[in-house]
Amino acid sequence: MQSIAQKLLLQCEPEKSHDFAIKWLHRTQHTPLKWVYSQPTVQKPVKVAGISFPNPVGLAAGLDKNGECIDAFGSMGFGFVEVGTVTPVGQPGNAKPRIFRLPEKRAIINRMGFNNYGVDHLVNQVKASRFSGPVGINIGKNKDTPEEHALNDYLICLNKVYPYASYITVNISSPNTPGLRNLQYGEALDSLLTGLKQAQETLCQTHGKYVPLFIKIAPDLDAREIDSIARSLVNAKMDGVIATNTTLSRDAVQGLPHAEEAGGLSGEVLTEMSLEVTQKLAKSLDRAMPIIGVGGIHDAKTAKERLNAGASLIQVYSAFIYQGPALIRTIAEAL
Ligand SMILES: Cc1cc2nc3c(=O)[nH]c(=O)nc-3n(C[C@H](O)[C@H](O)[C@H](O)COP(=O)(O)O)c2cc1C
């Protein structure tokens, strides 16, 4: 049943399939129909950043941008679910079409541009969810907020999601919001981290709980840049780093239909690049904070490789689109 649904969804226009699947999961997640996609959660408990995870395989950000299907994804056996990216105010994102499949390489190019209903809607969804595993909330900035006021957008989101998140991811690596990736460098990064950390301290006192802050970085970084980011993260006492987002590189898909579409490339063509970033990051961080590995993980081997490279948890997106819920169990059982 699952694989028939999977095949049908892969025949349709990508965003239509996505919207249909999200609506269907949202409507069925609290009904008996959830048997179609439910499977036992593999128990491989790990503790990372003070949080207990039933297993280390999570759903990456961007699939459930509005947090509407947390329980559906939870019942598929994910060890944790990351929702968002969410912005202070809802926004439509870029013009369609904006998702492209490159099935020859089991890859995806997207330029969604943080389409979402805004942070208040997401908070209501998280509050209504029943999933017992960790829920990460990924926050971003609105497209029309100038780069120099980015911190303000992150703080608006941070304040609103803090009481409801297991961890919060600060996304500074989407290639589809102009200027966002500039926040990964030098002074812009340091002042962003200082502002976020100060807010976290205040929120911790207000709510009586410490919610870890993770930063999500791009794969398009050289060794020197990774080292410099690592130093900033350690100085700021960040709680973890998610590596990586999608890539701007097209080397691995040259000549394929849609290869020249603008946006971020993900899937099996990203495996090596993300792995290398994880390796370099692990070396620079020297265990100062946990790494969450994401990018091209598509089977037990690539998942194990990422953990061996220094990641404590992993996430999947594109491979889940191509392979469906069975992938979660295959990976979790092998770890
Ligand atoms: C259609 C699509 C939308 C995405 N949206 C987001 C997002 O909103 N926020 C984010 O941090 N990452 C987003 N990502 C990136 C993924 O979370 C992940 O980092 C990336 O796709 C690499 O993993 P993968 O190769 O397993 O897909 C998106 C990816 C895709 C394919």
C-alpha cells in the first residue's frame, strides 16, 4: 500500500504531490487510516544536547513547514521531527514551479523561499500535537526583512516557539532567501549568536527550562570557512550544529533535465559534500558540541558513515521522498 502511494505521488507534479500528501497526513493522523503509514518506532535510544531521542533518525526541516503532520511523521517511526522553517509573518514564497525532481540521480532542486503560514500558526500546531518524541522548530527571517535586521526576526520566532520546542534550529543556510547565507560569516555570525544566546538565557529563566539552540549551515563552505564558523559557535557556546542544507553546486547533475533550475540541490548527489563538511566540522569542533548530519543520507551505509564522521543524530528529506517510510526503519535498525 505504502509503495503504491509512493509511486503515484512520484508521478505527479512535485509541489502538488507534496501538498496532497501533507493534507492527507494532516487529516488522517488521528484516525484509524493512519495504519497505512504507521510502523513501530525502532528503539535505539540516544541522548544528545540533554534531549532523549528514541532513535537517531529524524525528519529534516522543510517537509512539514507549518508543523501540521507531526503526529503522522511520528507514527512512521522517526526518532524526532523538525518542523519549519517558519518566519515571524506568513509569506507565500517564490513563484511556482519551485520544486524539481531529478529522478536519474534521486535528487531534488527547490527554491521554495520559506513559504509558510507564520510562527503563530506553527505554534498552535505544535501545541496540538501528541508525538512523544522530540520536536525541533526551525526558524528563519522574512524575505522583506533587511539583512541587518535579521536578528530581530529570529528573536521574534525564538520568543514564540521557545516554550514548545525540544530544540530550536537557527537556519542561516537556505540559498533561497537573498543574503541569508551571509550570516554564516565573521562579525555578522558573531553578533547574531550573541543576540540569540542572550535571549535564550532570559527565556530559560522565564520558562524554567533550557531549550538547546542549533545552527544549520550550508555545504558550500571550504575548510577555512568551516573552521571559522566552528570557532564562532564554540565562543558563543551554541548547543549544536546541523550540517548541511542544500547546495548551490550543480557539478553532480550536469546535463540532466532541470539541472540548471535555480535553488538548492539535495539528495544522493549531496552525500559526499555533506559528509566532508561533517568530517571537517568534527575536526574543528573537537567534540565541543554535537553535530546533526543531513544531506544525501539514503541508506544504512550512508547513515553509518555520517555517524562515524562525528554526527550524533541524522536527518533525511530527499531519500524519504524517493523511498518512503520504509527507509526510516531500514536505517534505524542498522544503526
Ligand atoms: C523541498 C525542500 C524544502 C526544504 N526546506 C527547508 C527549510 O524550510 N528549512 C531548512 O532548514 N531546510 C530545508 N530543506 C533542506 C533539508 O532540510 C535538508 O537539509 C537538505 O535537503 C539535505 O538533505 P537531503 O539530501 O536528505 O534532502 C529543504 C529541502 C527540500 C528538498
